[in-house]
Amino acid sequence: MPLPTDIPRPTVKRLSLYLRTLDLAVADGRTTISSSTIARTFDFTDAQVRRDLACLGQAGRPGVGYSPASLATRIRAALSLDRAWNIAIVGTGKIGTALMGYPRFAGGGFKVLAAFDTNQERIGTTIFDVVIHPLSQLHEVILEAGIELAVLAVPADVAQSVAERLVEAGVKGILNFAPVQLQVNVPVQPIDLSRVLEQLAFEVSSTSPS
Amino acid sequence: MPLPTDIPRPTVKRLSLYLRTLDLAVADGRTTISSSTIARTFDFTDAQVRRDLACLGQAGRPGVGYSPASLATRIRAALSLDRAWNIAIVGTGKIGTALMGYPRFAGGGFKVLAAFDTNQERIGTTIFDVVIHPLSQLHEVILEAGIELAVLAVPADVAQSVAERLVEAGVKGILNFAPVQLQVNVPVQPIDLSRVLEQLAFEVSSTSPS
């Protein structure tokens, strides 16, 4: 199977969206789905969806459409979701705890195997069956559990140093909730909630000038 | 002042990033900042930063740079952040509660004025001084408090109907944490954490093929 590691990032985002629709179609017992049905769900054009799916080397059958199950399998393989990813949550404040309980993290190949905190009252306790370790044991626990991705939900002033320790311990990617720009040599996905809110405010202002 | 409501969305995202750097520069007591300093922080090109700032009709002084304070003011005006935005949090589970305590929401013109839930044990209590109202009072509380933006953090199966009630009550924009595509006629900013994680997994796979 040709591993399409050169899929453009916007296409990756859309494929990830299509996956939800396909999973729903499979759950509904449907055996075919057309590109226009997928397109309509997201207000995309039919051509756009077909172009994205062509990146996977996947062609629909004219007049019939795609098999949602096999298309979903193909997308999972392309997005490297056909294997398990071991995750650690670093910082078990409200955001960190919310993520430990986030239902989607349970399925979809993402497994939260460890959590870390500096708060003595939390250390040693479990949340959703995941043990909270002291931050001082970061290195050994990450190595031992084979953690590949980390969710960084620590205060801004320690985010960079904790991120460096994560990478040293072998973490290959970071989902960053701390409002700082991390300088590390692994992929980082930042989630800055105030930025998203700012964009929403801007959109509201430009669509309803009053 | 010409209100630049036609700023392209990618530019808006970058301006929002620059704002953080400018605020830090102001806090550090700096009176000038160059476009290349801003560019370096985000790995953008100098030309990119200058082009973005030109959208605001803001020119730097050659050899001197920009005033971080006045540039920040100009960006806030352009992004409609120079006024207060009243916010409601709908659903006070872990994610909703985390957002009520999110420090950045306190400053920056975003004020959380109300929260809603259906859980009888939470109704009537306060989190960070914000009262939790029963969902049945959504309409009157939103009208009365002049809520414009809502954070939707309810279970997926009720998200669409709650979103419709929010829009009916006058909400003009929604930050959506529920993993569903909302069909409403106001701007929606979706935050699907599992999608972000999927993108991270894909990036890790494509940068470190092993």
C-alpha cells in the first residue's frame, strides 16, 4: 500500500471530517455513500470531496458511490489512525482532567496511559483509571509506557521546560494548551482557546455590522 | 477610522498571534518592535508580517519599527476586541467548568456572565462568581444579560437543539465543543479535540517514518 505521507494539511483536515460521516454511515448500516452526500454535510463541493478521496487512491464506483467501511479504513490508514497511539496528560487541572475523560480519546486508537502533576494531593490518585504520577518521574514513566504523544496542560511559565523534558523522554508530538509558542523539534498542535474566541468575535462583527 | 471587515481569515489568525507578542513587548516596557522580531517568533517571513500589518493601514517607521502599544490597539480595533463581549457557558461539565476558569477569558474583553446546566445539583451554585442557571431559563437570562457569544459544551445528542435555542435568544456566535456539525445561521467556531489529535498523529507519522 502506498503510504500517502505527502497529503496536504488542508486535505488531512477534511479527511478527518469525512471520517466522522463515514463512521456514522457504517453505524447506520449503510453500504454505499456518494461524494455529494459527504460534500453536503460540510458545505463542500462534490469536486472537492472527490479530489480529496483521490489523494488516497480511492475511486468511487460511478452511479454507486463509495463503501463507507472501506473508505473509513483507507482514511484511518492514511492518517496513521490504524494503530494505537499512547498518550500522556501533563497537568491535571480542569483542562487536563476534562481531556482524560473526553470520550473520543477512548476510542479511535488514542490511549491515555499516564498523567503527571506536581500537586501532592493528586499524585497517586487515579482519574478514569489513569494513575497520576509526580512530574519528577516524567522521564522513566514515559519511556516505560511507550508514550508517543503528550497533552500539555500546565501553566504558561513552565510549559517550555516541561515540553523539553517530554521530547528528551521520547515524546514525538505535543498537543499544547498552554498559551505559549513552544520551541521544540517535534510537531506541536497548539490550542489557544482565547485566539479561537477572538476569531469568533471578529466573524460576528463582520457578518452583523451593528 | 476605516473598519477593515474584509481582512482575510488567515490574516486575522496571524494578527491574533502578533497581539500576544505585542502585549508581551508592552509588558516588558519596550517602545519599539520590528517586523522581523515579530516574524522570528512565529517562523514567518518579514514580508508576511509587513503585509499583514499593512492590512490595518499601519506602517512601521523605517529603521525604527512599530510602537507595540499602538499596534496592539490597532489590532484590537480591527478584530473588534476593543469592546466587551458577553459570554455564556452552556454545559458545566469538565470542559465547561475549565473554560469558566480559563484565565484569558477574564481579560481581553470577554466576560463570562452566565452559565447553564440541567444538573439539579449544580443549578444555583456559582463557579468563579458566575451563577449556574437551569437550561429552562436560557432565553430570558441571555436576553437580560445581553449575551452575544456562547460556549457550547453539552453532549452531542442535544447540541443542535440547544444551539437553535441560543440563536433564537439572540446569541450571535457559538464556540462549539460538541463533536457535531451545527446547522445554525450564525458563525460557529468548532473545536473538535479528537480531530486535532488526529492531525498531530498524522504529522508525527509523516515527519518520523518508523
